[in-house]
Amino acid sequence: MDSLRIGIAGVGTVGACVAVKLLAEAVQGATIKRLAVRDINKDRGFSVPEAQWTQNTLELADADDVDVVVELIGGADGIALDLVRTALVNKKHVVTANKALLAKHGVELAELAENNNCILSYEAAVAGGIPVIKALSEGLAANNIYRINGILNGTCNFILTEMETKGAGYEETLHIAQELGYAEADPTFDVEGIDAAQKLSLLSAIAFGQKPNENDVTTRGISDVAAIDFEFAEGFGAVIRLIARAEKKIIEDASSISSSAGEIVQAVEPCLVRKSSVLSGISGVTNAVQFETDMVDVMLQGPGAGGEATASAVLADIADLNQFIKSGMQISPYVFGRSVSELVASQGETEVMPSQWYIRLNLKDAPGSMAKVTSILAEHNVSIEEAVQRGPQNGEDRRPVVFITHKCEKSAIKNALEALEAIDVIAKDVNYMPVI
Amino acid sequence: MDSLRIGIAGVGTVGACVAVKLLAEAVQGATIKRLAVRDINKDRGFSVPEAQWTQNTLELADADDVDVVVELIGGADGIALDLVRTALVNKKHVVTANKALLAKHGVELAELAENNNCILSYEAAVAGGIPVIKALSEGLAANNIYRINGILNGTCNFILTEMETKGAGYEETLHIAQELGYAEADPTFDVEGIDAAQKLSLLSAIAFGQKPNENDVTTRGISDVAAIDFEFAEGFGAVIRLIARAEKKIIEDASSISSSAGEIVQAVEPCLVRKSSVLSGISGVTNAVQFETDMVDVMLQGPGAGGEATASAVLADIADLNQFIKSGMQISPYVFGRSVSELVASQGETEVMPSQWYIRLNLKDAPGSMAKVTSILAEHNVSIEEAVQRGPQNGEDRRPVVFITHKCEKSAIKNALEALEAIDVIAKDVNYMPVI
């Protein structure tokens, strides 16, 4: 085959950038044959000679003159799912930037790719323009991955670093992010950690051979993080970031510590990140992914979103496909690095590994409050490494107090917090985060 | 072919790690058939069933039961060169960690690989365990690369960050690095920037399509950096790092700024790195590479040396080869991303791009010294943005003074310094660095 014939579905910011770069021969030998859009009459500022425009998206999956369908529509279901399914059944390769689709239907689609000997690639679905999928699946091909730590959502990272530098509150900063176009009108998907969880589930699948499923990820968003948490964090030499973590749960027994045994733990939650960690330096909309392995720890950082960054990853996938197909390679259609039949079943949500915890409470200004709190913590086997108490805030009748605990299970923290919330010395606005 | 048959030449720290991991099936289907070592009787703590050990390295290039020669001997010439040449002529693939070899003989070896339809891969030759070659050549395949900034030598970065944190001098810190095993007994190759220049020339070849040649890289080592430079740097909100830079020289004229025209500029030299740059946060023996492109800027960081890190990259190359060969792919034997016939000729050393400069002088404590200096700088069109003068150091009759210049050509700085050194107000120990 001389030329890789491309059909692009969805010509928004990313799709337009992909099209313009392909027209400029960013991938030698790849030509656009069809483009599917919602409004065929809209002027997009570029023309594609010899390509057909259509409003019937599924046409791309049937067209004889299309080898690769580039899905840039988005959404976990609906037309994106129909298109990718049909394209694979019709033995067309698929390049997609759609994390929601893969986090929900990845197993089914990977099976379709295998059965039809097609490639389904998705570099753009995780961490935008940073080639993390390639680094993980090829650059660290021979490594045993122990842990992934990522800052996978630019919206949350922007909000948290703005709160940090401006001393502002969450709601106020969210509005700024919305005005700047870094957060959607309905920001739920980003700020509640769902987007990061979807991306993490894809990295986990490749790293640990588990069926991707966003529901396996313990997910907590950033809306409980308050301006005062940054002040306390600074005092502990730390910052606050929404960290996506996945690791093999280490089974400790008397005789050995095994890292190959055990289940996979996946979590997305705000964390206190010590400034000694490279992730603490990741600011604004930047994304970063750190891989800890048996041979090497590496980190990649760059823009996690934006038209050009996402297009860069889509085009890299197209360039790979172009290379494969030109060379007549018998394709390895393993979407998550191995056959779906070898992927371990989704395990459901699992408890995160024990860690140190940051707990912030608001104590009512009454005698004996602190004694009551510390005794309840002790009852739940939560032992305290550091405690900091502040004076009453803004004339209110409450005092913020923060504890850094020794290493313990999250369940102990949650049980202790539940018990604390039931007693009368705690005011509202409790927050807790693991320390990493 | 069911199994990829490997011959390893050189079983030191890296070779042993590669062997042990291959024995543990880190790359499924790859088996070690032969190992070439200097001393066949040495106990290496592992055995390789069914493999032959030999002291005749060239045997690997002739053996019928070897598909891939893994060259871990090192050195730009000698047996490493003989082995790689012979292996390619005999149509065997080669994986090497040898930057010196490729920076000197890369063009010849790339031609041999092309003519014999073999792969010559070298992920481990640049930035150790960080998959930078893959990120650049595949992950950014469709990108137009504008600039590469790298911290490519762990020895220098360790020395510079030690000097920074301890306030110690260069010689003293070099000894510490030697004691810790981070610097060789003869440290020239590392501290004079030669190692970094070799690595940079390989990245430049891929990024800009130029024949790799370490002699094209303007190279200056770190031995002129003094403890006091770090104090001044701190005052300017900066640190000092040995930065390897390659970029397209932008041709500015009245009508346009073109980044595709112009020659490639390559330099390795100590730089004042502002703390706003992500490279300023890279400490110790860590390496980092930043790629600035038309679509995305990304940075990768991790260990640049060490047995396991280097082995990780060697094994990734072996895994890629395994994948290619299993799939019956018509191999693309382009060592630097395109045919050697398409590579632009080596251009010789070119002047680095204009930048701001840090200049440190020691003024003799005499009336009018500062006036003489500033007028000579002005005569050479070096205009000053900031100047800081300190009192006499340690009772000596000299005062360190530092200038941060406005943007200007390096030639202007060098001419000005030459003129300054000829006048009687300047004591020894002059230093200058670009500000990035």
C-alpha cells in the first residue's frame, strides 16, 4: 500500500489541527480521504483537496477508500462507540483520543481489534501531547512496573496551583478557570477526578495487565480542598495536587515482600505532595506521569490538553500505523499490550495502600476539644506524627487543626473521621489527604 | 522466526543486568546464545544455560545462531567498531549503548545498516534509562522540532548540584564525585562536556536530519564554574547546569521569521538556568531532555546512567526488534529517522544563538576599575542589564563583579572578554555563561 488513507470523524480544534498537519505532509504518505462533521457548511478555514465531507459519521467505517478512522468525536457511548465498533468490524484501524470510550468499552473494543487484526491506538487519550503510552508500552517494555503516579487533569492542576499562589478559595478559582477556558461550564467530569480516573485505568491496563475499568479507581475530587489547606501544606514543606496513582498492592508476610503478587490499587485523589517529589513542581495545566519500575524511574511532563498537543499524539499514532502498514508488518493488535484473554479481570475498587495522612478539622472553641479528638484518633489506631493548631479564623468560633498521621490504612482514617463527626466539638469542613 | 537469538558483547554492570533480565524472560521469545567477555573464567554470579561464552568478540558477528549483537563494550573505535561493522555486514541487527561510537562513526554505520537491511538501535546511548530516542523519533514523529535542551551528563549535574547545596569549590566536589563512583579517575570525558556533546549530536541527527558529528558541537566543560557563581546565580533566581542545546538557527529578516531555514546550532556549556525553567529542578545524577516543537513541548527525566537504567533501554530495543521480527516486518533500517542520503552534511561548529550572558570578573581593587570595564563592554556592544559587585573576598585584593547582559552574540562576549583580559584591572578567574 502506497498511501495510508484517513477518515477523520470530528473536526473541532483537535481534528482541524490534525487535518492541517496531514495536509502539510506531517506524516509522509498519509492522505485524508473523508471528513465527518456535524455541520458540513461551516467554514473551517482550510480545504482538503480530493476529500469528501459528510454528515453521516458511520460512512467512514464503511468507506472503501478509508484505511484508518480517526475518532475525535468524544463521549463514552453514542456515535463514537458506534463508529469505532463498526470500523473495527470492517477491518479498519482506529486512532482515537477518547479516554471515556476506552475506560468504559476498552475490553470489548480490544477484542474487536484482535478478532479483526486491526490496530486501535490512543496515545492522545492519556496526558495529551506527552507520549506516555509509547513510553510505557515500548520504552519500558522489559520493565516490571511497580507504581504509576500522575497528574492527569490539567483543569484540576490549574485550579490547585492558582489556589496555592493566590491564596484563593476553590469556588472563586474555579470561576477563573472557567473564564480562561480551562474548565467547562459543568466542570464535574474534571474536578471530581473522573477524567483522571479514566486515563489512569488505561495506563493501569498496560502496566499491570488488568482490564481497564474506571469504576476500579477510588476517586475523590478537589472541591473539598480549601485555601487554608495550602497554608498548612506549605508549613509541612508540601503542595497539594490531584494525584492519580496505581500500584501493585504489596503482600507483606513474615518471610517475604512480594511485589508481583496481589491486587492492583488505583486511586485519584487530592494528595499532600512533599516538595522533594518531582510531581510537586508540576504547575498550571501541565500534566506529568511518573513510572516507577524495577530498573528505572522516569517522569514525562508536558501539555495534557489543547488542540495542537492532542493532535501531536494523534499524528504520532498515524505515523506508527503508516510505518507498520508500509512495511507489510503482521500487526500485533493488542490494545493493552497483551491479548484480552490474558488480561486479569477487573477487581472492583480496592483499598489504597497504607500511607501517612493529612487530616484537617475545625475544632469548636471549647475546653477539652483537643483531648476528645486525640483520644478518638487513638481509639481508631490513628497515631499522630505532627499536629498544628491555629487561632480562631475570621472571628469565628472555631480553630483549624491539622494532624499528620503515621502510616495507616485509609479505612482507619475514615472510621476515625466518622466517629469525630459524630461528636460535638467538630465544626464543618473536614478534609483529609494522603501524604506522598 | 520463533525466537530472537542474542549475542552479548561485554558483560560488565550493564551486560550482566541485561543477561539476568533476559534469563528471567523480560523479553518473551528472546534467548541468549553467546556472550563475549574479556575473562571467560570470572564468576559473574549467574549462568546462562545453553549459551556459549567466548573471549573472541568477533565470533558474535559471524555466528549462525545469533540474530542480534548487543554491543556493550564501549569506546569509539577498536573492537566495538569492528564488531558492529562486521555484524551489520553479516546482516545481524545491532543494539548498542555506545554514544562515542555513533557520534564518531554513526554515518558509516547507518549506511551499513541500510545497505544490509538491518536495524541499529541505541536507546541506551542517550540519557540512559529515559526513552528519549523513542519519544523523539516516534512519539514526536509528526512534529517539527525547534529546540532540544538537555541535561545529558549525570556526573556534571551531580557536581554542579553538590556545589550549589554545599557551597563547595569545583575540585573538592569532583573528588567527592570520584569517591562516590559518579566520576572516573580521569574525568575529562564527562566534565569537559564531551560525553554530553556526543549524546546531543545523536539527538540532533534525529531531530534535524543532520549527520551526527560531535565536532559540530561547541563544547565547554564545568571546570571554570566556581562556588561564587552559585551565590550570584541564586541572587538572580537561577541555578547553574551543564546544558546541551541544539536548535535551528532562526533567520530573521524584515519580512518573516523562518524556523525551517538556517543551520543547526549545537552547544554544550554551563548555563545560568532561571528557576522558572523546568530544567533548573533537575538535581544530582538525573538526566532530562526537553523537546520544543511546533505542536507540543515535553520533558522527560530519569536516571542517565547506571547498570539497571541502561539495561532497561537496551532491553526496550531488544523488545522492539523482537516485535518487528516476529511480525515479519519489512524493516526500516533508518538509523537517524531517514536515509543517510537525505541527511544534511555536517556543518562544523556554528555560533550559538544570541542570548543574555552572565559574566563574572575579578576586579583589582583600584580606582576607576569599574569604569574601565564598563567602557570596554560598551565598545564591544555588550550592554548591561544588571550588575552586582561584592566586597573583597578573603582579604584578597580583588572584588568579584557580575554582569547580566542584554541579548547579544557570543562573539561579542568573547571579544569583550579578550579585551578585558588585556587590561590591568582584571584578576584571574573569569567566567561567562549564557542565561536560559
